[in-house]
Amino acid sequence: MPEEGANRHGESTDQNRNSNDDLFMDWTPIDEKIVLSNIEKVRTSMLPNILPQTEFQKEVQNISSELMRNDGVLKTVFIVIDTNIFLSHLEVIKEIMEIKINGVEVPIMFLPWIVIQELDYIKDGKNAHEFLRKRAQIAIKFINACLQSDKKILQGQNMSDVMQNMTPNTCADDAILNCCLQILRRKNRVILLSNDVNLRNKALLNNIPAYGHDEIVAILDPFRKPANEKVCKIEEIKTSLSHLISMIIVKEIKESYGSIWNRMGGMSKPPWSLEGCLERLLNYWTSVFNFSLQKNAKEHFLEFKNFLKKESITTTDKETFINYCLSLCTYLRNGYSNYGESIDDCVKNIKNIQKSL
């Protein structure tokens, strides 16, 4: 039986924490394009297995539990992490683990099964450069340390959940998206963390917020300062609304411009800030949104955009802000009934937050 202060492998938990910090000592920056290119090669050559094949995979499965449905008011936030983040920006994952959303809840770092397999595959040097093999080894050590910790803020996808959607022909992108959608279906909140722009675009088209390593902390950061709770609530509304509008913009631009949609001006790196969303609604008003939205919606978007330029929001401004948000949702609901459920969910979220302002 392990001594007090030791984990189930008989190792000192203090030593684990120190070695966990040491994992980042040699974490020098590398070219993101090289990482993405090598992962693409690995995904082309790797045949994913549904059942655990290695000790690391079995270890993750032994600790992983099935996702539970959450019908409560407080929704757990899951950050689904792509392989490229573990290989190039492990320090960002560690930083996210220190964030408390609304000063209360720590988000759960979630590993899709395909990511676990890819890291294992790369760690063994299969079709990957030496520097990536080393990165995968460090990432796996970090994952093991987190799984053994008493703080259960990193979880792996349970096998029963994997088998619901995964087949031998499921590609990596689809496997990661299926993982995100499972979390949504269980009534939790989900954010995809990936530096693969194509995967992020696919996520957004499925109503899943998605960010790169250079954006995710800033997105979560407004919620980590409980000293000004009302400011946090305003930022939460902005985030919820910007996710909704970004999704609608991407889908409508794609519908209008087809395969070249992501080469149109301003279409890179969605989702955008609320201000950025309003700017894109105005920029594409004549060519896209004018055909579905009421004409006076354009004036509303412009007024709201100018309102958001204020450095601070007073008590009176808070009511004005809420009214702008709800009116914007009404314009979208009247023009795009096909997004009705997503818009209604956003409105419900805004009204729930409004009660605490």
C-alpha cells in the first residue's frame, strides 16, 4: 500500500507536481505548420482502433468514466483538446487549468479517444519527426500526472462513448467533432481547442465554439476575475451571443459563396468577438444578410456596434446592453428560423444572466 503522500504507483505526489512542472522547462516554440503537417501525415497512415491497444491507452480507459447528462442550471465547461495543442502548446493547457469560470468552476480538459491514440502513435516514432516524438512523450507524461492527481480536471473519453459513433472508417476530424457533440447532447458546454483552422470551421458549422491556443485564454479570462461579478456577467453574455452570431455568419457566407467562403474578407479564425460579429454583419449586409433580415436591422447593428465602444458600462447602460442583445436575437430569429433553437437557447441564457445583474 503506498505511503501517505504517495500516489497509487508509490511515487511522491510532491515529486509528481515537481516533475510535472519540469515537463515545461524545455518547451521551446516550434513552427505550427510543421506540427500540423506531421499530424496530417500521421492521420493518413494511422488506422485507429476502437479498443485500447497499449498500456497508456488502457490506463486512460481505467480512469475514464462515461459522460453524464447534466440537467442542472450550472453547466460544466469541457475544453476538448486536439493533438496539435498537446504537441506545441502544452503550457496553454496548464494555464487553462488555473482558470475558474465565474470564479467558481474549473473547466474540464477533455481528451477525445483519437487524440489519445495519436499521441501514443507519435510517441513511438511512427511516421513522425524526432522532435514530435519527444513532444508526444512529454505530453503523455503530463497526461498521466494529471490523471493520477486528486484534481479531476483532465478526463479521457470513455470507451462506451467512443463506440457509439466511431467506426474503422471514422476520420480524426469526425471523431473529435463527435466527441464535442456528445458533450453537447449531455447538456454540458463545450469548447474545441485546436490550431487546425479547418477543424475549427467544421466545429463552428456544428454550433461548437472553437479557438486556437492564442485565443482560448483571452476568451476564458473575463470569467476568472470574481472581484467584479457584474462585468463577468456582461462578458458571459457577449461570449454567448458572439458564438451564436459567428455560427450564423459562417453558415450564411458559406451558403452564398460556396467553397471559397473561407477566403472571403474577414472570414478567418471564427468565432469572433461581439464587436467583430457586428462588423461582419454590416460588411456583408448588401451581399448576404440584406435578403433575410429586416431593413432596420442594419441600423440596429450599427447602433449596437457604436454602443460597445464605451470604455465602461453603467447601471443604466446594462439595461440598454441587454435590450440591444435581445433585439439582435429577435432580428436573427425573424430572418433565420432555421437557427431558431440555437437563438432561443441564447435568449434563455441572456435572460438568466440578466436576473443576476
